[in-house]
Amino acid sequence: MTTDAKRHAADVVGASSGRLVELSHRIHAHPEPAFEETRGSAWVAEALAAAGFEVEHGCYDLPTAVRATTGTGPLHIGICAEYDALPEIGHACGHNIIAAAAVGAGAALAGLADDLGLTVTVLGTPAEEGGGGKILMLERGAFEGMDAAMMVHPAAVEMAAMPGSAVSQFEIAYRGKPAHAGAYPQLGVNAADAMTVAQVAVGLLRQQTGPDDRIAGIVTEAGTAANVIPDASRGGWIVRSSTMEALAELKQRVRRCFEAGALATGCELTTTPISLDYADLRPDAAMLALYRANAEALGRVFPDLSGGSPAGAATDMGNVSHVVPTIHPMLGLDCLPAVNHQPEFTAACVTPAADKAVLDGATAMAWTAIDLARA
């Protein structure tokens, strides 16, 4: 039965290949930022409805979230689709590929679910790029009752598991007092100086942080005229570490750097979260082994990354992995030196290699679900 089921799944993906690739290209051509994926989510919902799923669009108090379910079996498999893009550079993380592969895997399983004892739910998850859509959906019950969750994600090279860090994003703002920089500088409270002190402190802190820690930031406001003491400064910052526990400790140390800027200058400090904190990704080893075997059976090649794999990437699928057995393998597009979040990677996500990744990712996920059903 397993062989026949896998053959059927592959045949469905093959028969749907034109529509799946067209969906990937359409989403790519119409990039929409976090929580604004009106067209992308609708296209995913329509494709799943055409595959026989019962579809709800605009669920969990999120207008661009999708829930599509088929089958009534006791083993509940969740497949996640993403479709948000990055500002300015579009689908530089290839969420168009993720969405189309998820639809393809769902379609491949739709006609098999009851025979295999499966319930299959495809979740369209908005705002992975900084909005934490999956975290909101997790908190609101979207993953409740699931036995496994999976998705695939494009990258420059094939990886069975993305090394996902825990991440916190926040905005820092200082409020000071303006004054004429030439005539009365002593009357001013310099908010730009506060940000400079904080940046120096963060730079010195990096010497004492761990190998998996990352601190990055930009200054978005620091005055408007050279002859006026700046009364406001602002910046966006991201802190990353290997686990949520390590992240909490690092955030406290970074926080003290910003407090130092306020203390040194007399400015008022405000910290505002930009997104919910992303947890470290904890892939399920047994499910990952099944996926890798299936991907290799399709001809996917996993290079030896023992010399080191990219660190510091993050996903809100990490939060899901703390609650539900999860995998998040990476589909190589063979596009080095282009890597995720570069304009060159945007272009790589609609190449023949990207189109093949859609179909292979869909088939490998469907086959992995079949293996789980027969375990």
C-alpha cells in the first residue's frame, strides 16, 4: 500500500505541475508584505478548494490566514504554507516556493487521506518575515491536535534541517531636549549621543557573547539639522541566540547597553517590541530521517555541511516545533553566491531549479506523511 500510495502522490504532483509552478510564479510576481498577503492567501485558498479541501480563509482573527482540511483519520498532519514577501526586494526568501509546495503536498494527499487514516490540514500562515503569524495561530489553536507539522523552505543549498535561532526584534527610542548647537548646546539633551553610547556598548559587548549570539541594528532617526541638538533618536534591533533561555539572558545584557545611553545623556529610553519572539527550531529527528530518505529518492543531494552551516537564521516555525513534532528542511536552488534575503535570490526563486524544488518539496512532504501513516 505504501508504494502504491507514494506512486499515486507523485502522479498527482506531476499532473498538477503546471498549476503549481504557475502558482509559485504568480505569488512571486505580486509580492505582499507581512499581514498584507491578500492575493497570495486567496490564491492558496482557491487552489486547496479545487483540490477538494474544506477551506476557511481569514481565520484565527487574521485576514490572510488559511485553514484547509481533508480526511478524517486519527493521525493529523499539518503542512504550512507561507506567502509573505520582504519589503523592497520581494520574494527574496522564496515563500512563493513554500506556498506552492504546500498546496502540492496537500493535493497529493487529498485522495489518500481516509485510506491512510490521515487528517491533513494545510495552514496558510501570514507574516513569517517579522510578524510571527504562526505564533499567533499557535496561540489561537491552529495546531491543536496535530501529531506532526512540516514545511519546506528554499535556500542556496540543500539542508535537512535549518539551524534556526531564537530571535527578538525591538525598536529603541530616546527622547531628549533640543537646543541650538552653537549658541546654547548646554541646554540640550542629545538623543543622538544616547544612541551612540548604546552602539559603542553593544560593540564592546560582542566580545563577551557566545558563538551563536548575534546582535544587529540600524539607526533610523538621529536628528534633522546639524545646528540643532537632536531631541529624538530611534533604531531597530535584532538579538539572536541558540535557545530561548540564552536569548532571554542576552536580551538583558543588550538592554543594559541601551540603559547606559540613557544614563550617560539624561535621555528617556523607550523599548517597543517589533514582533513576538521567535523560538529556536527543534526538528523531529525521526520525521527528518523519513523526509531526507524521500528527498534523496527524488534525486535531491544533501552536501556535507560538517564544516559549518549558516547560523542566525530564524523562523516562527520554531515556536511550533516546541509544541508539535516538526520539520523544516531546506530545498537547495543551486544558486550560490546568491543567498536568502538578497535581490539575486529573489531572481533565483523563479528559475527551473526553483520550479523543480516546488515539485520535489511537494512530493517529499507527501511521501513523508505516507510513511508516518504506515509507521
